[in-house]
Amino acid sequence: MSEKSSTLEIRQVMDRIENTLDSGTYRVGDWQKGLGVLKSLEQDVTSTLSEDLTRISNKLHRRNRFPEAPFWAGLVFESFLLTMSLWAMTAESILLRLASIVLLALCLQPLTKISTGMLLGVRYSYVYLWYFEPRFKMRFGTYQQLARWKKLVLQFSGSVGTPIALLMGWWVLGDEPLLSKLCLAGALGVALMQVGAFTAVCLGFRRLGPFLLTNLTTPALLAKEWKER
């Protein structure tokens, strides 16, 4: 199939999906089918569709009606949490140091993934509140342009933040043996849960109750990209 006909085919598929989103007749699964066609195309063909893919992906995502804010606002907020966390780590107060680890556990994972993504070429549309957790919506077209190894690196980077934060707690709270050991146990527990999520997706499991595993944790997305590799 020529590059011109490939581009035309996926544009037709994407146009149909966008029309159903605009008319309210979208059927769950149509996007995944469209991505199946997209993945069969060459990367240079995909790059010409970046803006279209981002626009349609955002429309599809906004059907969930999660509260959202500009990307820069979310980035400033997460950076503020990181700054306050690093400041509180140096305090003599156990409560402040404990709060610093809580803040670090909240912000380190998204900041690590965002920073890695931007270095690899990913851009972001907005930040949204997924129940109680702020998350960042990638510009899907920029993600699709990444080489497979870059996608794996990106998803892996989003898996290490929380364990690292809890290991930091093990060190920062070293003069409080009970709290220090709880942080170490938490780091090991989170790591095991992430390995479990990765393994579950590799074995073909897709859901945990009503939720897709890929919506719950980044290691599940890493496993999905690994399987597609």
C-alpha cells in the first residue's frame, strides 16, 4: 500500500470516528479499531496525522467530563509540591518530614513521566482530575510518533516515581525506625503491585473490577506496549 493510500485510509477511519463523537453516536471500541489500522502504517505516515489524532483523542477523552485545567497549571502545581517536599525534608520536625514524603509520593511519579515524555518528544494538552488524582493528557499524535523503544522508556519512567519517593522516606525518616520501616515496606509493596500489574497484562488480563488495568497504573501500559512490540 502506498503512503498516499495509507494516509487516505486512516483519515477516512478517523473522520468516521470524529463524526460519531460529534453526533453522539460513538460506539465503544471504534477508537481501538482505528488504532489497529494506524499501527499497520509506517511512522512517517503517522506523523502527518499527528494533529488529527490529538484532536480526536481529546474529544474522546472529554466524554468522561473530568475537571480539567491547562497543562502549565498542572505542571506548576506538581512542581510546587516537589519544592515544598524537598524543603520539608530538611526540617527537624518528624511531622514535616513525614508530610514531605507524602508530597513526594504524590508528585514525583507524574513529574518523572512528564519530564521524560517531553525529552522524548511528547507534548501535553491539559491536566485533568481522575477521581482524586491529577493526570496529564498527552497530545496523542506526538506519542504515536515515538519509536517503540521510546514508548517503553516513557512508560517505564512513569512506574518508578512512587517507589523512589517511599525509599526516600526510608532514608529521611531514618531516626524514626518504625516510620522508616513502614516506608521501606511501602516501597516494596508498591513495587510488587506494579510487577503484578505488568505480569497480569502480559498474561492477558485487562480489568480489575470495573476498571481497565491500563487506566489504573503505568506498568500496565508498559506491559501493553511491550506486548505490541
